[in-house]
Amino acid sequence: MEELFEKEITEKDALNRIKWDPRLNPRDFSIHYLDLNRLKEINFSEIELRGDFFRIGESLVPMHRIRKISWKGRVVWDKRSV
């Protein structure tokens, strides 16, 4: 699975791959992001992509707060490695 994200440079690229690649099930992915200086995790199926933000309920979160993306518990994209 990691090989699908090797060329993904930004958070936005990785999220768009999850959303649009027919080989991937978005429910298998979790987004780990900073919220008030603590790391939170949410399933991809619970967010809505909005330009350079993602929506969780009524809140818009900037994509630059994403720290990692995991697939079935395994990290497939990490901000520190790009």
C-alpha cells in the first residue's frame, strides 16, 4: 500500500488519491491531524474535502495540520518523510 503514496508530495495529493482511486476504500484510511496542539485521528469517510481544508462537521481544518495518514493502522503517508 505504501507504494501507492511514494510519489505523493502533499497532504492534498494523498487525500485526493484516497478519494478518487477506485482501487482504494476510503473507509480503510485514517487521518491524523493536530487540533489544539494534540494529535487527533478521524476516519477518512467522516471528512469532506474543501480546497486546502477538510471539513469535520461544521469545522474547517487546514490540510497543513495533517501529520500522517494510515491504512488499516499502518502509516502510508507521513509529513516528516516528505
